[in-house]
Amino acid sequence: MFLKELKIENTFGEIRSVKFSKGLNLIVDETVENNKKSTGNNVGKTTVLRLVDFCLGSSGKNIYQDSEFKEQENSTIKDFLFNSKVIITLSL
């Protein structure tokens, strides 16, 4: 199976589109480094994997609920997903 694109949209339009290439795909932080303490955290690596997992049949709860944090829901993310009617499309 080849992943071509992951598209995230809502009622206002496209939020993000991630295109995949054949071979190895890397998610990297391309922001300009202002200091040497940048870690590349919070650039969306785990979220992309969770969205692909959802498109392939998971319940989607792991997008806004993280078992690492005792199954607590992130209400900000959950509300955004449901209230702005987010549509996630995975092209194969």
C-alpha cells in the first residue's frame, strides 16, 4: 500500500495537506532555529500517525485522548474536531 496524501479540512476549507513520496518520508521541524535548545517537538509527528490510523479504521479517540496521560481527553482538540466538522481524507 502506498500513502499518497493526507488532507485535513473543515467547514472553512483546507487546514493542512501532507503529501507522501515513495520511499522514506520524514516529518521535520523546518522553522528557523533561533536558539540551540529547539527540540523539534510539537511539529505533528504523532498526530499524522494517529490520523492515518483513524483513516485505516481506528475509532479516532486516540487523536484527542492519550493513554500516556491516564486516558484524559483533550477537550480543546475534541471540541475543535467535532464543532468545526473536521474531515480527514487519506488517499492511497
